[in-house]
Amino acid sequence: MAEVPLPSGLPPGAKPISPIPNSQAGGVRGTPPKIAPTRPGEIAPTPQPAPPTTPTTIPAPRPSIARQYTVQDLRSFLLNSLKMNPSTEMTNLASLMLQRGLELSQTNFTAILKMLQGTNKSKPMQEAAVLLMMKGIDSPQAAKVLGQYFAENPGLASQLLGLQEGIGSLVSALGMGKGLLDASLVSQLTGLLAQFDESFQKLAKKSSGDKSINREEVLNNIRALKSLLKGIQAKAPKGKQDQAKVLAQSLAKFQAKLDSVMQNLLAQAILSNKGRSNVNYLYHQIPNSMTNPPKDFEIIVKRDGEGKNSRVDPRNTQVVMSLETETMGKIVVSMVVKDKKVYLVFVFSEKDYANQGREAIAKEYGELVKKLAGKDYMVTGYQVKKDPAMCSIKPYLIPMFPKLEDSLKRIDLEA
């Protein structure tokens, strides 16, 4: 066996240390040698063979299986995790909450169910309650207003025309029943109704180029008029005369029309409340006089950020416009603005309309680019497509995670 070289620093003449041989006296390679006694008369202990070592067995990981999240999984979650009755109604509500990105928590369910009390709990009502939660609003009354708005989809333009017709009917009824009310009161009311008629005509003739409707001002005027009509209705005689019946019916019908306009404007105000980033927008319905009869021009303007301090940033926003046309049906235009660069998407409900629209847009595209350039915006491109599901304003009011339920996976361990 070769000697191990001396490490540096050993004294001169020191001998190198020989390594221990593989076999020693009294020992066999691979087995421990006998141990000699250290003192006379002491018996050397007999070494015991080492117990055989058992290799540690690491259990193989159990294979996992990913599958789509099912309705049964949702029912199981409601029952076992939230201790709630997994009825069809609750399961549908939970599914809607998932689609909208709202957490399935006991707190959220309690608040939503509270808002749905005393209602028919229809899908529009559920959509309204879920949207209000996303906006941080916990109000049963607001849920009823918004739920009715989603269910009926009222148009402000048609409602304002109805008000004008109602004013005409009421003025006629007042003229027929001159002897039923004080003449000076009838004269003052007729003059006031004429002023409102002029005001409603202006609202009905508003188009995209005009300023948006001042909701608060219109609501206050309608409330004042409704309060006055209630007072007149209380003073009007309730006899069986034809004039009295006609006047009572006209007053009731006109007040109902006023209520419908109020509910519409209130719903718009609720939708314009600040909230989470994906539902943080301004919403307006504006009568569009370019169609006959006038239809509604709906606009959504996205705020930047979320919460109370969010605001509309003209340099970075999204504007969605929905309008009815006489030749191409409904059109939705989405303008995405990033650092004052604009990309447009034109959505049509039918292929023929999309083809017709593509030709018209190509002709006017250059003029559009010039107009936006004059306002310091640069158009980077546009797209025209047919998508019936997105050819309305509602998908933008209540945004949904695309195909969320289809993409949800549940991880199971294989038995």
C-alpha cells in the first residue's frame, strides 16, 4: 500500500501514517474484527452482528385526475362547506355568482338572499342582486328597481313619447271636466303640463351629438309633477259622472307613465354607481332622434380603477355604444383606448348586417381617423364581426368570465 504523503508542517523525520488495511488479524473483509481484552482476566465481548437494514420505502404519489366542475360538486359545496340547502334555486344562484366572479361565501349569500326577499327570485332579480354586491350596494329596494329594469328592458325614448301622449290625454280630460275642479287650478295645471310637454320633447329629440340627460334634474321635475297630480287627484270628485271617470283614469295612467320613467332613470343611476373594476362604469340611455320612431342610444364609459377614488381617464378607458339602425339592426361599437390609441370593434347580430356594415365602415374609416386625430387620438385599427350574444349592452353591464364554468376543474385523487 502506498504511503500517504506527509502533510505540510510535520516535524522532520516523522514517519508517514499507513492506512488501515482492509483485512485485520482476527477479522474478515466486510465483518467486524474481534475485540481483544484491554486488561488481564477480562473477557473480550463477542460482537453481535448488526441487524439487517431495511430500506425505507417511499410511497408512490397517488395519481390525480382533473375533471370539470359539475353541478353535483356545486351542490356538495353548498351542503358540506356552507351548510346550505343545495336546492335548484340556490345552485342556480351559486352558478351565477361564479360566472360573475363573486365569492361563494356565507356573507355574500346572506346579503343576496336578503335583497331577494319578497321578490319572484327570477334570473333578472338574481342578476340585479349579484351586480349590486359587485358594486358594494346592499339594498333590497335597489334590487327591485334594477331587477325590473333587466326584466322589462324599457326604452327611455318610447317612455318619453308615452309621457307626451299622456299629457295630451290629461289636458283633454281637464277640458272635459271644467266644472269638476277650480277653473284657475285647471288653467295653471294646463300651462304647467305644456311646459313639461316641451321639456319631454327636447329629451326625446336628444341624439348622440347632444349633452347627456341630467338625470337628477329630470327626476326632481317628475317627482314635483307627480306630487302635484296626487294633490289634484285627492281634490277631484269621485262621482259616477263620465267626466269624473275620464279625469280619474287620465290622472292614474299619467302617473303610472311618470313612475316608469322614474324607475328607468333610477336604474341608470344605480348602474352608474362605482364598484369593482369590471363593473365600474357610467351608463346612460339617450333617445336617438336619427331613427323613426326614436330608439335609444346606450353608452357605457369605463372608469379607471375601482372604488370611491376611481374616475374616467380619457386616455385609458373603454367606451361601449349600442344603437338601433333602420337598415342594419342593432350595432354595438366597443372602443378600447390605451394611451390615446384607439381600437374599435363593430358587432352585428347577423352575417348580412355585418357584411353591409363592413362596406359602410370601410368607406367612412378615413374620415373617422381624421376626426379622432383632431382630438389627439390615434386609431390603430378596427374589427367587424357577427356575434348575436354580444350585440346588446347587457353583456357589458353584467360582465361574465368567458366560459368560466367550462374551464373550472375539480382535482380528485384516484382511489
